[in-house]
Amino acid sequence: MIEFDFTLERPGFRLALEGQIPDRGITSLFGRSGCGKTTLLRCIAGLEPHCKGQLIVNGVPWQHAELFVPAHRRPVGYVFQEGALFSHLTVEQNLRYGYQRIPKAERHLHPEDVVELLGLESFLDRYASEMSGGQRQRVAIGRALLTSPQLLLMDEPLASLDELSKNDILPWLDKLHQSLSIPVIYVTHALEEVARLADHMLMLEQGRLLASGTPAELMTRTDLPLAHADNATSVIDAQVTDFDESYHLLSLSFSGGQMQVPARVRPQQDRVRVRVAARDVAINLVQQQQGSALNQVPARITALCDDPHPAHQLVVLALGETKLLARITRRSRDLLELAPGMAVVVQFKAVAVS
Amino acid sequence: MSALGISEADWAALWLTLRLAGVTTLILLVLGTPLAWWLATSQRRIKVAVESVVALPLVLPPTVLGFYVLMLLGAQGPVQALGGPALAFTFTGLVIGSVLYSLPFVVQPLQNTFSGIGRTTLEAASTLRASALDRFITVTLPLSRRGFLTAATLGFAHTLGEFGVVLMIGGNIPGETQVISIAIYDHVEATDYASAHRVSGFLLVLSFTMLFALYAVNGRFRVSVA
């Protein structure tokens, strides 16, 4: 468990954050630019000397009123937005920079492992200037991992990359997620990244903690801004039950029913996460017999609330334990006479994200 | 012994000048590096004052600077009053004057290089367990190679061509404090243009060769004072 209670004053900005981060999985710090998410990450790494307060990582104090462990003594790996590789060193020398500086007994990961994990074999002799943004970022991740950190901190590692490079690096992050037990704190303002990677999330607003919980929970909470965003999304964790090779459809079971999602190949892992955009959910009163929708699942309406757009209505549905958001028009609501507690059938389009 | 038609006295002046420039550059690199680092990283208000003092020799007439150094080191100066050695009209005195005179030519390129190294690069090094000194040696210094080359070249070349300061402090004693630029001036005064030509020509070729070698060592090397 990582427990923090920080305050930091800057002209025009005040950060006051208290909270906990689980010591496993990926926790995403989410919020708009300027909400303090990067500052929180820097405070944890010890890069903000004016940050006051307390930080306890797995029972060990890193900072309190009389203690400030300097950045170079904190067992963290930090991946900067732009990679920050040393331009005078080759990839291999970059990778070994931190590795050489930790005691032999603390080296749990070795250059060979990381080179293989991140697919860096062919770059070892190159310099940062000779690589693409995505490749540089992979090296930066590898370099941070090679300090065998207790905590991996990533500051919007994909923000400076174009779509192609993002797609180049996301599979490696998935792989990291599955093969390493190091807890990761991941700063982002991209909902897709949270939906794909995060196990836990902290939502920040103007230097304060707005909410914390699982992405599935926070993204569908109507008292929080995400549910009302244009790209409002529900996240469902599901179990792979079958893969139809001729139609390229993956059959999944989840708390609340079954669904099918398109997939090129059967994923290696048994559990996958799917994303359902609120606008891709339709509500019917009865099962449809003659439609194109593959996924039809019985659900119960738990709440109806207003949406920023005056034509829209946000419907919160319960499918077993799963919460699902649907965005429909107010007119449809009235035509179907929808009300909380009603049993309905939802049709939706889902995308597997990891 | 008068190789290349240059008199023994002129060779002595030339050798003294090279020694002066070399010693001065060395001292400036040692003192200038921490000073430039402090100027590049400090947020303190006093920094502006220090920056101005460092830049003073750029605008001050060398004779003014030389005059003050002479007052400082001379018979009635505070250094001797406090029991210090008599440094006016000595090689050591020349070195002190040259260090002050060439200070901005070494400190400013270094300061520019140091500020050019992104904060993030050094922060990355600290998250990779490098202490402040370790970061300086393994990241800052190698990334500042060109800055050091510029600083050393400018410091050396500027000291080589010094005239006013040296004249004030050194007093033009042949073999002890007479530098080559003053020797050339003396030849011209005495209308011995032939000697002035030989020494000047030699200096021209020497300077060109030095710069050429430096540029060749680092193909992308650019001298810049901003």
C-alpha cells in the first residue's frame, strides 16, 4: 500500500492530496491538464523538493516532517513523458545506467530479460536520435525497470506519440502488466488508456482527489464527470469461453450474461476487458428477433439522469453485478416510458481492449 | 639562436604568452565550471549581480581593469598591506589579471551549455539512482563537451591577444612579463617592421592551426558566445 498526504503551494496552484494506492496492478492518475496528476507523481518520486507532507510505501516512510529521502535513494522507476534518454549514450548504455547503480543483491531484473520483454534486441547500439518516439519510450521503460523498482511511475508515456507509435507500445504495456508484479502508477488524461490498462484509478481535479476506485466503477458513476463526457464508456471484465475462427468472434461470459466481440485471434490470456461506449448501447423493452445486434442481454434500469446535451438522457443499467451506461434521447425515454427499476433488454456493441 | 628569423627575445615573449594563456585557461576551467553551474541552476536573486560582474570584462576597457588589478596588487594595495606577496610586475600577477579579463569568455559558454541540458535529463538520472556528483560527472560533463571546447578555445585565444591589462600589471619586463602582443608593439614603435612581420605572421599561422585542429576534432563544433 502506498499512502500519501501531500501539500504543495505554487503561485496560482495549490495541491492538497491524501489517499492510498494499492501495491499491485496499474493505478491510473486521471484528470485534465493542470489538475496536479504529474505533480503527485513527482512528489512520490521525490522530484518536488517543496512538496510537504507524508509518504509511506509498503510500511516504509519515504517522507514526513523530519525526513525527505532524496530522489536518487527512492526505489522507483520513472518514465518521463518524452522518454528523457541520455543522448550521449547508446540504448544499451542507457539501459545499464540505473542497473549499475543498484546493489547486486537487489537486481531482480537483468538487461537480457528486459531486452527480450520489450523487444529491444535490434536497437542496442543505437542512439536516441536514431529511433522513433515509440522505440525511445520502450527503452525508457526498460531503463526504469532495470533498477528493479518497488514502484514504477509513468508520466503520460504515450502522450507525445502519434497513433501508430501508441499502437506500437500499448501491447508492450499489456505484456508488462501481465508478466511483472511491480505496482505501476500511470498518469494519463486519455480515457482509452485507463479503460485498457488500469486496475484502479484516482481522479484528480484542481489539485484535489475527486474519487478513487476501479475504472469500471468510477467511469459509470453519474456524480462524476466521466459518465457525462462525450466518450462516456463502461468497462466490463469478462472470461473467454470460446473463439469462433470462421467468424472471428470471441465469446465471453461476464456477471450479467454472455456476449460476443470481434477479435482477429484468440487472446493468450483467459480474462479480457471490453469497453462499451454509452452511445453504442440501445434499450429495448423485449428481445429483438430480427436485428443485426449480436449482444442482447436482460438488464434492469437503476437510474436515469440528465446529460449535458439537452436531447440526451443517461441511463444506468445493472446487468448482474455489471454496471452499464446507455445514452439515449429523452424522446425515446418517454416513448418507452422508462423508469428506474424497470426490466429491459440492452443491445450493445463491445470492443475488446486487452 | 633565432629560428625563423625571430629573435631570441621574441621567442621568450611568445613562450611566455603561451604559458600565460595555458595556465589562465586551466585555472578558468577549474574555477569557471562550478561558477557556471551555479549560474545555470541557481534561482537566487543575487545571481543577476554575479552574472553582471562576470560579464564586466566584456565592456570594461582593459586598461581600467588592469589599473584596478594593479591597485589591488601594487605596493600600496590591500594585498601587500595584509602581508601578501608583491605580485605586480610578476608572472603570477599577469595570471591573476588574465583570469579576470578572460572570465566571461569561459563562464558564459559553460553556463549556456549547462542551461541547455534539460532539467528532465538530470531528473531521469536521479531516478536512476545517480547522486548529484554522479549526475554531474556522467551526464552533465559528457553532454557539455562542446561547451568546454568553446570555453577553452575562447579563453585561450582571448588571453593570447591580451594587451592593455598585461601592460598595466606586467610592466613589459622582457623574459618575465613581456608578452608577444607587446613585443610586436615595441617593434612597430621602433619601426622594425621586419621583426613585427615575422612575429605577427607566425602568430597568425599558429592561431589558424590551433583553430583548424579544434574544428577538425569536432566536426560539428561551433564557437558561440551568447
